[in-house]
Amino acid sequence: MTRRELDAAGIADQDLRDAYLACRRLNARHGRTYFLATRLLPVARRPAVHALYGFARWADDIVDDRSAPVAPRIRARALRTLQDRLEAGLRDGGGEEPVVRALAHTAAVYGIEHRLFQDFMDSMRSDLHVTDYATYGDLMAYMHGSAAVIGLQMLPVLGTVVPREEAAPHAAALGVAFQLTNFLRDVGEDLDRGRVYLPADLLAAHGVDRELLQWSHDTGNRDPRIRAALSAAADLTRGVYREAAAGLDMLDPVSRPCVRTAFVLYGGILDAIEADGYAVLHHRAVVPRRRRAAVALDGLGRVAGARLRARSEPRGARPSPGTAHLTAKESVA
């Protein structure tokens, strides 16, 4: 299947093929929900998604890899090296690092704005020294680079049936919704990394602070104030999903099943958190396999329908990936 994807995308150079395969392995290993949804895209577009995910994962691992204690200055140096390789790769269309090579090729093929990758790297660097956020506005400034730009990078690959700038705010919102979901699911794990991503003002409105979260995490005890705060965070996240939902029908019909499947699966994580009593400080909530399979099966049905409709349309009526109406990356589960 990987050979078929690369052939369909017109990627013939062996070094470049190997680079894309490295990105695909990162996606399959670390982004199960994201990878499952990607399987619903047309085969020619999948390598680009793997490249976008692979680069984001590479940078995220520099910041968050807990396999061995690493001093912040070493992580900062590694991010600086990655930044230099990114800039050189985007400028020259290649590079020695396989993940950067695949990313640079994808950016060139789909016309993805280089600024989006720079904004992403800015947020990755902030994770080295910022450990909490006073307000939702502060968190949103961070999520512009860590999440919204992922949706904006993906948009040219997915294609649209409206001018791209019309779909862009909804694509950005979807990236934010996915990351807010991850923040809620991973409260305990983030505490272990010394970070709290839930806004302090939202927590304080329910009588919660970092110390109470840490106490609950360390002792295994629950507190109704924490449950109320986490429920409020879930409500806030659902509001962002509603904003993102308006953009689903703006996508190329053959891309919609992929994004809709990711939309439903990530939303299902919120449902799992709620069903588990918001016990995210003690263990990670997981969408049951049967539910994941049912959503994927529905997605396959939507793919078949979209492809049948595409075949029946006049050739000139079909949107082109990344250039529909002529008006570029996403996340890390």
C-alpha cells in the first residue's frame, strides 16, 4: 500500500520515497486516530499528510520525549538545529534530514505558506519555558502556532470547494479543537512534564489551582471542584468543535470522509472522558475499539459514495486539491 501511495503521488526519487516512508512510520506509531482517518483520503494525498504529521511529531518529541532526562538547553539546541534544517529545506527544497526533506517537498507541491511552519516552531520553543497559561486568550496565542496552523497546513492538501480563505477559520478551529481535546485527556501526563495547559482563570472559577490538581494526581483522590472545572473545559472544547463543523462541507468531497472521521473520533474522546467521570488525572480515557471501528466503517462508506459521485461529475466540475477556486500541516494525537 505504501508503494501505491507514493506512486499515486508521483514520488519517484528513492531518497524522497524513503523520507516519506519515515514520516508514515511516525504517523502509524504515534498518531493512531489521525492515521486511521488518513486511510480514508485518496491514496495520492496520503504521503503529504504523513509528511506534515511526521515533522510535527519530530519537533514535539524533542520537546516532550521522556525516555531520558534531557536538560532544557539541550532541547533548545535540538530545536534550533531543526529550525535551521527547516529553513534550509524550505529554501532549497530538500535537506539531509528525511522528515524535513518530505516536508519541503510537500510544501512545494501544495503551495503551503512557510510562515505556518515558523509559527509552529515558535510554539514548540515556548514549551521549553512556559508551564501554564493565565487565561484562555493566552492559551489561544500558543495554540495558534501549535494547533491552528496544522489545520491551515492541511487545507491545501485536502482541497476546498469554496475560496480557501473562507474555509481557513474553520480548519484552524478544528486544529484547536483537537489540541484542546488532547489537553483535557492528558492533564495528568502534562502535570508529570511540569505543565498545565488548562487556563488558570477557568480552573480558578471552580476553585481549582495547580496544587489541587497535583494533589489529586499524586494521591488518586478526586474532588468535585476538579470535576466541575474539567467539565467546563469539555464544554469550551465542544464549542470549538461546533465552529469547526461549519467547514466540513467546504472541503473537497473526497476529503470530507477523512476529516469527518477524525472529527467524530476526537469528539469521542470527550465522550469517553465524561463517561469515565473526568478521571484524566489518574488515567487516560480511551475510545472503545468497537466505537473506533464503527466510525471507520462509516467513513469507508462515505469514501465510496464520494468517489462514485466524483466519477459522475463533469471533469471540469471537480475541485483540485489545494487549488480549488484558486484562492498548506495538522496535530499530535
